[in-house]
Amino acid sequence: MKQNAQTADNPLFVNIDELGIATISLNRPDYANAFNAQVITQFNAALDTLSANNKVRALVLAGHGMHFSAGADVEWMRSMAAKTQQQNQLDAFQLATLLEKLDGFPHPSVALVQGCAFGGALGLICCCDMVIAKKNAMFCLSEVKLGLVPATIAPYVIRAVGVRHARRYMLSAEKIDAATALSLNIVHQICQSDSLENDALNWLQPVLTHSPQALIEAKKLCHTCHNAPIDEAMKRYTSDLIANMRVSPQGQEGLAAFLEKRVPNWYKLDGEK
């Protein structure tokens, strides 16, 4: 997960390491990594590129500097207040699209959080599979303080914390510390080592030894089961999925490797080819 030098003029830094771990870093530390239209456009493009890259096995989302992200850039929001309703709808739809792409990213994703993670940044976090936070991390759904609502992020936040907690924190805009975020399912783990990156690797390295196709299908399975009733269509989907995976090349290889007491052919560590 070593990263190249981040250039000050690039608000989004993207890197892929030798293990196939892609990192997207918000790179506006002087603005607490607040995002604007440019960041969202680049973020959408980066997710498209990484999703299509067969070398990518996982994604890490981070913020450069003291804070993960303060959410939407105030100057950007000020500029949008002078735009038409249609322009605002198109602009907001880009953020909604970003959240959808991050939530549906085909490979395991980890968010690393330090400092502030406010507003839309909390939505980004709730779209990741694993969230590791430092003890100083602070979260907030602050939109109502500005006369706004956390609209585009709401589906992901509500799914993560539940509607009762969402109602409390969306209405109160009170700050949520790391320990409380852990209890609310916003965060999965408080950083246990000297760095967030080390904790991310401790989780990702075992995950990267699993079947790449099984990881992709497992994420799809979670989305499908969450969004659909347990009915005949669900029974058919789940039955067909396990049947297809059993006869798939990686399913066959995984079973053979287990029976033969060897590692499967997709097993790679430390950049082995």
C-alpha cells in the first residue's frame, strides 16, 4: 500500500500497489479534504477505471492530512446556491452516482478515517465494506445546521445505522465520537496499530487470499438479499448462485486445493506472480 508522492494540484490521488490494492486519497488537506464538483467528477472516473482494471483486488479510501473529509466544500455549496434548480439537480446526481459506484465497487473496500468525517464524507464511509477509524475520528450529519438535508447519503447511512439512530443524528446534527460510531455500525474497528494503513493491511491480506470471483459474488449477494424479500425469486437466485459457483473454475479449484491440502492457484501474497 505504499503511495507515490501526492501532488498539491491534484485533489484526488489514485494508486495501485503490487498486491493489487488500489488507494483513492482525497488530497485537499488545506480544506480538510472537503469535496467539490471537480473531486466528485474525478472520483467517479477513478471508480470506473479501477472497476474495469483486472489487476485491482481491493480498494482503500483515505484522506490526506489531519482529516478524512469535512464533507462538501462551503464555497462549492455557495456557488451552487446561485445556480438553477435543474443545475443543482444535475450536480447532486453526480454525488448520488458516486455513492452508488462506491457502494457497488466489485472488490473489498476499506475506509480509513482520522479527524473529521462530516456530511457527505459519512456517506462515503457507509458505502465501504470495512471502516477503520482512529480514536480521534469524529463524525457528524451536519446538514440541517446549514438548512440542508443529507439526502443523497441517506440510503447508505440509514442502512448502516438503522432508521431510529438516523432520525436522531440527522435531526440533532450532534457530533459522534469514534467509540459511539463503533456502536452505531458506522465503524467496524478502532485503529489497533501505529497506523490506519497497517490495520487495513491486516484485514486485507487474508481477504486477498480468497477466491476473487467469490468475493465479487459475495458482495452482490449482500446487496441482493438486503434489497429483496425472501420469496421464490430469492430462493431461485440463491440456489442458482451456489450451483453456479460450485461448477465454476474457481469453485472447482478451491475445493480441489482444500482436498489436496495445497493453496489454490489464485493465492498470491507479497506481489507473487
